[in-house]
Amino acid sequence: MRDYYVLRPERRCDRFDLRVRFSRERLPAWVRRVADEDVYSYNTYAGVPAAGERVSIDLAGEAAEAFARLRPHYGSGLQWGWPVPYPS
């Protein structure tokens, strides 16, 4: 599975609610909100987001965000990074 889940609408999209559930034994190091970004921004993202850009993970291991009035052909969703080294 890729390290993001992003919707790139081709038509009008007024609302998009996203909830991603991770295994509580293998939580990502960080989750960030992707909002109206082109495909190259999140495909090549190599950094660690600042604390203010991160999305929290709840006790069930879920990260959730809601998006409104998405721009056609731009991505909105969640992206995450795994701890290094990835736990086995």
C-alpha cells in the first residue's frame, strides 16, 4: 500500500471525509493533511512535517480529516511516514 490516500476529483466534490485506520502495533511516525496539492507534491514528499501540520492518531489507531469544496484535479487526503527502520 502507498504511504498516502488521496482523492483527486475530476468533477465537483463538495465534501470528502477520510478515516484511515492503522494497526496499533505499527503506527506511522507521522500523518499529515494533504489539501489541494498537485500529484508531484505528495508523490515526491520526502520531509517530516512540522508539528503544526501533523494529524493526530486516536487510541483506535485512526487518523481522520474532512475536506470541503475540493479543487478538480488536485489531491486532498492523508499522507504518512513510517519509523526508520520500519518495525518487522
